[in-house]
Amino acid sequence: MRVPFGRREQVGVIIGHSIESDIPSAKLKRCSEILDDAPVFSEDDLWLIRFTSDYYHHPIGEVVAAALPSLLRQGRSLHPKVEKVAVTNQAEQADIESMARRAPRQAELLETLLDAGSNGLDTDFLTESMPNWRRAAKGLIEKGLIASFEARADDFDDALSVEPQVAPTLNEDQQAALATLRCSDQFGTYLLDGVTGSGKTEVYLQRLQDILENGRQALVLVPEIGLTPQLVSRLRARLGLEPALLHSGLSDIARLTAWRAAASGAARLIVGTRSAIFTPLKNPGLIIVDEEHDHSFKQQEGLRYSARDLAIARAKRLDIPVILGSATPTLEMLQHCRNGTYQHLVLPVRAGRAVPPKLRLIDTVRNPATDGISEPLAELIRRHLESGGQVLIFLNRRGFAPTLICSACGHIAGCDRCDSRLTVHARSKQLRCHHCGVCRPLNESCEECGEVVRPLGEGTERIEESLGHRFPDAVISRIDSDSTQLKGAMHTALEDATSGRARILVGTQMLSKGHHFPNLTLVGIVNADQGLFGTDFRSSERMAQSVIQVSGRAGREERAGEVLIQTAFPENPFWETLITGGYRQISDEALAEREITRWPPFTRLALLRSAAHRQSDAHHFLEIAQRHAAQAPSESLRILGPVDAPMARKAGRYRAQLLLQSSDRATLHRVLAQLRPLLENDPAARRVRWSIDVDPVELF
Ligand code: ADP
Ligand code: ZN
């Protein structure tokens, strides 16, 4: 509905009502317009909104805003009236042949409308396909052959006229997993823990088929749809229906249409990214979260929710199963399996005939790299190219070089607004800050002493260039967020990678997620050391996930895959564990360590962040928070800080943080619930930007 708000009007959603009010009736205002005559959210949808607001200690209005597609937020109705045109009863008798001679445009329009039948066509659609249709329509209306009228927008039709593809016969592990999943249509959380290429998607597909055949809907959450067109086309081909898609790459209209189709039940399968967790479902039967470990399921600003965690809460409320899939599950989910609260379904080997890739280390101290590539890696690339394989070079750093240094005075180009270095981008001849987005032209002389500067270290652009010199005949495709900014660029790049036209792929983690490149036989990890000495307690978990995910792109079909990892620290025990024990051993050891050090999943965290133009303001605010929290009578609560954030200054603001930790979730939430109103009303809050992050995944 639309309501007067101050001098303006705002769009609101009614979430409750009352017959009395403490406010005098003269002061109450009427709403000015009801936009939808039926509720937009069901009771269950509203439950999720309230739960999210409570759990993340975030204002409910912002949760509603996050849940609504932007057109509804702007006041569009969920079921907008559209203008349509259709043939009348007399149209059948019209002499189209003679009309085609006298008035060809009219004849064309009449034929199109005859084909469309009594439902007629949307005028927006006609305008697109036949720009001047209105002039022709005028004549036909006068003859009484067609008529225009107002109607509800068409519902989504997800039927495809193709026969679904036949499924492969599942192997024993897949069958066992599927059998467990089929035991119940009620709530249960299932962790499908399968090595890369083990056929997790096949298991989803068969379970999806059951659910859809029972006439229920399924919601599939994926990290990033733009990156996984392969999954979408596989769903389409195998299930024989058109999934409704919900992600940020769509137009507002397309998103609203998909949302409406999910709410009405017209779409049986909904595939979306993070925010799709809020999509209303008429008749839900299953939720799947693919690549459960991926950080993009956690929103990192504003309402800091985890779509994975909300998926579990929502499934419980709806009493339906939820499947979480990953080759590198988070320790939180693994611990739930150990406790027996979630069911652990394991696929230990690759499906079909594919074998796991072999991992090897290259010591870059003994084999120094030139422009990022050591001799042994270059030699291996050559061999794989010669034998018809495809190569992926992985590097988690875009741009040409992470540092620009003066060869005379040693000055390093830094960002004025952040505590960070500027990255050299050679293609665009710019220096850019990857934290605040600032750009400067790239100069060849030092801003301090005027001597020659040189780029230090390497990013994807430099690796691409250096491989171009070494392998001039091979088509090289760089895939990172710079190279894929143009519309369609990602699509083309992925097609080249899948078809094998691109022989060498250079990219960031964009390339490591869920892709299936049939020809890929070698993965080279250029600099794996960044994660070895991280300060975050999740550093090694995350590092193992990233190495295993990118390695998992190699050798997914007949030909075996190889992985070469360049490191200056081959003796680091992390490597031994990863190579001999795999993710299983890494996660077992990490869990044991976390239990001793009392980090999640053995405790719960909430992070209070503040940012201000003056460092003292940022700290002062958190000191107030710290004092309030310290008064909470609880033995299990630990308060750490306030301290500077790991990057103390970003985009011109000083940042600080306060960590609250408890072995007991209820305690933590009780403290946060008391803290929030106190902080909101504190005058110090006006000088800072602050936020509460429940279950933070990044501690900065
Ligand atoms: P994941 O989702 O675990 O990465 P996929 O489901 O994509 O694995 O399977 C990897 C490859 O193995 C795909 O090409 C898939 O078609 C194939 N595959 C999966 N299960 C089987 C099976 N039971 N028999 C033969 N091939 C299979
Ligand atoms: Zn910056």
C-alpha cells in the first residue's frame, strides 16, 4: 500500500493490524492506496521475515525491502493490469487473402492474433515485435474483428516442448545418498559432501524430479548464476522445464515475473542467488543450497544474512528437506553432522571414469618464477598443450601487479583514502585501489623523486602477458571481474573455455566455481602462499577450499588431471596434510584445533563494527558498546576489543571492531537484543556508521 509519510508518500507492507491505538485518532492517517488486493507474503513468508529481523538484529522494514523485488518496493502491484488485444468471434470469417492485397499490415496483425487465440497478446509484446501495429489495429477494431481489453499479466509457463534427457545410472554412493534423501519429505538437513566431479548434481536432479512429480516446488540457491549457466542448462535439459531465475543480472521486470511465478506456483523450479531465499513459494517441497561453503551466500553489508542458514531455518518452518552440497563443506556443517543434527551423505570418488587430479608442489625458492611462472610449470604447460589438453592458471589477484615501487627511492604508490597499496592495471593504464575503487592514471615516474617506477609482483594481466610471450600460438583467455565486465563477455569466455577453443585460461576464483571444462587437464596455482599465514581463524579452511575447488576443474572426463602448486614454503605442514589427507584431514584437524581454541563452530560470534572520519569516534562508540555488554550477567560471554579493523582506514573512514563470543547462542542473542536499542539511542551513534554482524564469515 501507499501511505503518507511526512510530506511524501512511501510504499509499505502491512504485517499486522489492531483495532485500538494509543495515538489519538485525529493523528492517525489513512493509507492513500492499496496496491495489491491479495497479500503479497503468506504467513510462512512473513515468519521468515520476522525470523531474519530477530536473528540478525536488523530493522524489519529493511528485511521486507530486501525480500521484495525492486518494482514492488517502488509501488508496482504484484498483479499489474496490462492491455491486451484479441480477435473477436467474427475474425474467423474474415477474408484474409483479399485483405492481404488491400491492407497487408492489417492482414499480418490479424493472422498473428488468430494464432494467439482467445487469450490475445500483450500490447507490450506487440510493440516489440511489430512497432506500428496500432495503426493496423485501428482498422481491424473498426471492422469489429479484434478488440482491446484490460487483463492480468500472463502467468509464467514453464513447460518446455522437449523430451527430458535420460539420466546416467547412478553409482553405488550416489544411490545410497539418494535412498537416504528419499526416506523423508519432511524437514531434515542433508549435507551432500562429495569430491569435485562426484556427481552431486546428478543426485540433486533425481531428487528434484521426485519433488516436482509430486506437484511441489523446489528452490535451488547457487553462488552466482552468471558463473553457472551450465547448471541452469543442465536443469532445463534434464527436468524438461524452464526454471524461473532470480539474480542480479536480470531486468527488474524479469525478476518480478519470476517472483510472481514462484508465488503463484506457476514456476515449479526456482533457481536463484542469495536473495532468492526470500522468494514466496506456493507449494514448497525442497530447498537445495549448492556450494554451501561459498561466501557469497553471506551478505556483507546492510542486512548481513546468510542465505544458507536462512534456508535451513525456512525448511524447518515449512517442514521440508534442505540439501547442502559441497566438495569442501564448512566446518560448521561438518560439526552438525558429527553431532547428528544433520545427515552426512558422502560421495568419496569421482563419478563415471574420471580419476582425482594429482597434486604436486613446486618450490619457488629453488625454481624462481619469471613473471609469475616457474620453469617446471612452463614445461608442464607445454607438454599438456602438445598432447591436446587445456590449461588453467589460477591466481587470486586481478590487474597487472599488486604494487608499484620506485626503483630509486623505494616509494610505493598507496591509496590516499585506505591503508592499502594501489594495483597496477596495465590495459587501462591506471592505478586502482581494490578497496575503495579510486583510480589514477599510471605514471612512469615516481611521485616522490621522479625516478623510474616498476610494477612488483603479479596479477592476472601480467600472467596473461607472460604466457602470451611463451606460448604465442595458443589462444589465451583471461577471466576475472575486469575482463568480464562487458555484457556477454562472461558468456563468450565460458563458451571458449568449454569448447576448448581457448587453450590456456587465466583467472581468479571466478574460474574455480562449479565449472565443467571437458578438455581441462592441467591446473597451475601461481601463488598459493597468501593464505598460509592469514590472521583469520578461517584462513586455512578457506585456503584448502580454494585450492581444492580450483584443482577440481582438472581431469573431469576421460583424461587424468594434474595440479601444480607454486609455493615458497613447501615444508609448511598444511601442504603435506592437504596432499596426503585431502580436505577430510584438513577439516578434521581444523575442527580439533577450533575445539581447543574455542572458535566457531564451538562458539558463536557476533561482530560489532564502526566506522568514522575520526579514529577516536569509531573507538569511543565501541567502548560504550563494550561497557554495556560487560554488564550482561553471563559467564559464557567473552568480549574482545575494541580494536582497529585489520584495514584500519578504508575509503576515508577509520574502522574499529568489537567481537562478542559465547559458547551459547541464546546468551549471545540476549546480549545483542539488549545492546541494540541502547546503541541506537546513544548520541555517539550519530558520529559513526555501525552494524551488527551475526555469525560473521570475515573478521574485518
Ligand atoms: P559434481 O556436481 O559433484 O561436481 P556432476 O554431477 O557435475 O558432479 O558430475 C560430474 C560429471 O560426471 C558430469 O559430466 C556427469 O554427467 C558425470 N556423472 C555423474 N554421475 C554419473 C554416473 N553415475 N555415471 C556416469 N557419469 C556420471
Ligand atoms: Zn582506497
